[in-house]
Amino acid sequence: MTAAAVVSQADLAHRPQFGWINGLKAGAAQLIVLHHLAFYGPMSDYVQPLWPALLDWLGGSARIAVQVFLVIGGFLAAKSLSPAGQPGIAAPLRAIWRRYAKLAPPFLAATLLAAVITPVAGIWMQHDSMSAAVTLGQLSAHALLLHGVLGYESLSAGAWYVAIDFQLYLLTVSLLWLGGRLAGRRRRNWLMPLAVAVGITFSLLYFNLDAGWDNWAPYFFGSYGLGMLAWWAGDPARKPGAMAALMAMAAVPVLLGLAIDYRSRIALALIVACALFLFGRARTPAQGGAWNIVNTLGRISYAVFLVHFPVSLLVNALFITYVPLEPEWQALGMLTAWGASLASGAAFYRWVEVPLGRAMQAWVGRADMRTVSA
């Protein structure tokens, strides 16, 4: 890898941003943290009498914020793998490996952190939200992003999402590769949008109706595919009629699926896809005013997602042991856990995710150069 290919995080932070995407990621990440604080307790058990309606909503409905990440994931996958929606992909295995190299190292680091913090929290607290002692098989399954498929208990809340994101990316690469094989040298402008629309339909009308599929990509492809179609529909090179047709291909299976079995998470996915169609490509300032906060929170959202649960677990243990078990004090504990999760996520991003990303980028780059030389 050449020196010119290595771009510092400071340089990236000063470039125009996809600010609306960062805003969606930032907001969804906060809701996920608060959902886990409300759902798992035990601080929330003591706070419940103080804010019953809020805690009920955070512990239940707020979990659908994960749909924001699913739709954005599909949107950005289409952007990087097939910007114009054409079938085919030059190096599918390399694309899959690059995605794994981006997701897995920080995920494994956070998993190890959870494996250490959980027994430490267990010194002060016993609660059903705590995992049992980690095993080598469990760690290995997490490293391969197969923990859900193989039936291992997740070591951290949200670990399932990382595995599903990788599965969805692998499925997308496979669809593009298969589409390229079918199309050959002919241009098939509508082949991939049609394939994705069919995938959305099967997902929403069959797989997403059966919770037994929730460890597999087809269960979530409806939301992910909506993001892909939103990217292709928002292409300014397309005529307005083509844009409308692509968004109709996204909306029709969703509306049909909601008519058969209304799911608020799917309705939210459609709303997010429409927002990305309208604003997802817009570039915004990297800094200045609220954008500085929005872009920073968006940038660290994956890190916050990875580390917030073990951090929250430790704060829970300390507050229920050393702080009065009054609703007001335990509410302060929940706010402390929220703040600690953000601070830990920022530190994890700077000192773990970014260095690991640079190391993996350099390694993958050298491997690519050796492949080309051979």
C-alpha cells in the first residue's frame, strides 16, 4: 500500500460528510444503548416507578431502532459494491474478506472486553442479563461470526447484529456475482433491482414472519434490500420515471407485507429508506454547529454499539451495590451508564477500532499486491 493510500482519520473528519446518515446512525445508537439499559436492568427495575411509560417504551419499542442500521447497511453496500445497480462483481472473495476484516477485529476486541468485564461485574451482582463463563468454542464461534448459527450464547447484547450484517453483505456479493454470470457481457440495468425486489418480497412474506429464521440473513433482507433500492433510486443520473419505479419496487412488497402482518419495524425500515432516497446522498459540512456533534456520534456509533453493554453491566453492578436503591439514585446510574457508554465508545474508536482498521487495511493491501504480482 502506498503512502498516498493511507488517509488519516483527521483528514477524513474534515471532509464533507454524509451528515444525514450520520444523524440517523447517531440517533439509532443512542436508542439501542437506552433500550438495553431499560430492558436488562437491574437499575431500570428500581427506576420503573419513576418513569413507567418511558421505561416501558425504551425496554420494548425502542429496539426497532436497529432497523436504521439495517437499511443504512444496504444503502452503503449498494454504494460500494454496485453504485449504478449493474450485475457482476470483479473480486467477490476479496470483497467478502475486506468486509470481514472491517467488522470482525473490533468486534472480537469488544467480545474479549465483555468476557473480562462480565465476571468482574459478577463480584457485586448476579443477574439474568449476565452471561455464563466464556468457553473457547464460544469465543471461536464469535470470531467466525457464527455464534448465533451454531447456537452459542452471545457474550454481549447486539453481537447478533454484527453476524447478520456480515451475512447480508455476503448474500449481496453472491447476488451480484450470480447476476453477473447470468448477464454475461450484456447490460442488464434492471436485473439487480428486480433481484433485490424479489428478495425483499420473499423476506417480508415468508422469512420475516418466522422467528426461527432470525439467525439468518433472509429474515432481515427486507430492510437491507430497501436500503439498496434507495441508493439506486437516488442516482441523479436516472430519469424521474426510473427513480419512481425503483421506489415503487421497494414500497409495494413492504405495503403488502404490512397488510398481511403489520410489523412496526418494517414500517420504520420503509420510512428510513424513503429518507435515504431523499437525503442520503447529500453532503454536509464535517464541522460547524451541530454537525460536529452529529458526525462525531455517527463516526463512533459502531464502537458504542460494540462496547456499551459490558460498560453498562459494570455501572449497574456498582450502582446497585454502593448507591441507595432509590429510583432517583438509580436513574442517575442509568444516565451514568449512558454517558460512560458514549465515552467508552469514543475511546474504543480512537484506540482500538481505528488502529485495528489501519493494520487490517495495510495487511489486506499487501495481500492484494502479492496476488496481483503472482
